[in-house]
Amino acid sequence: MLGSVRAALPRMIPRTLPASSRSILTKSERWTPASIRDAQNLIQGPNALELPKVLPHIEAAWPKLSREEQYSVYKQLEEVQRKNWKELTRDEMRGAYYVAYGEHGPRKNLSPPGTGMKVFLGTVLGVSLGLAIFFSIRSIGTYTNSLTIQLVHPLRL
């Protein structure tokens, strides 16, 4: 019996999910083959994005760059990292770190500042409202001796 369940399990639960459900990136944030092709033209073209101009303020510039420009910066940083790491400048290290681990794409903060306080205050309000309703209903009711107490313990009265 257990063997048949194990055999049927792979067919019941898909092991691989489509890419759209594995990531919180929107379609506009994904690098598509077309955007990669355009970025290759941007890297090799006359209007190539100069890395030393972008890197000193990469945190502020990254969201404003188009997908093609972001990909070209990513590829240029990838090429720079193939050199000896001791020869990298501070801006190149910071840029490589930000592109790899910065707050963009799947790592961007989804909740705006102050959301935690709103959730906390909403929770406190909900619990206090529930307690107020509970105690107001309880104060309306009256306590009477129940028959079960009289039947179970007749001498206690």
C-alpha cells in the first residue's frame, strides 16, 4: 500500500513549478531574450554605457536604468570580476555586490515604511475590540445556579 502511494506521489504533485510562480519578479523586471539581445547591441554600440560613470551611485541609478542598461552593467561587472580581485576598485566591488545582493528584483522591499506599526496597531485594536465585545456580552448576562450542580451535589446548597 505504501509503495503504491509513493509511486503515485510524483504524478499527483508536480515537482517543478513554472518560472512565473517561482519568482516575485514582474514581467517588466525580467531579462527576456529580446532585452538581452538589445543589451548586447548597447554594450558593443557607440552609445555604450560607461561603467565608471554608473558605479559611484549604483544604488540610486539602478532603478532608473532600463532593462537593457541594467543587463549591460551586469555583463560589464561580470567581465571586470574575471580579473584579479585585488585589482578591483572600491566602486567596482560595491557595484558587483549591489547587482548581486541589492534591494532590487526579488529582494526589493514589498511593504512601504511604517507598515509594521500599522499591523501592530491594527492587531491591538482588533484584540481590544474583541475583548470589549466579550466582556460587554458577559456583563449583560446573569449567573444562575444550574441544575447540573444541584443534581450532582444536592448537599452542597
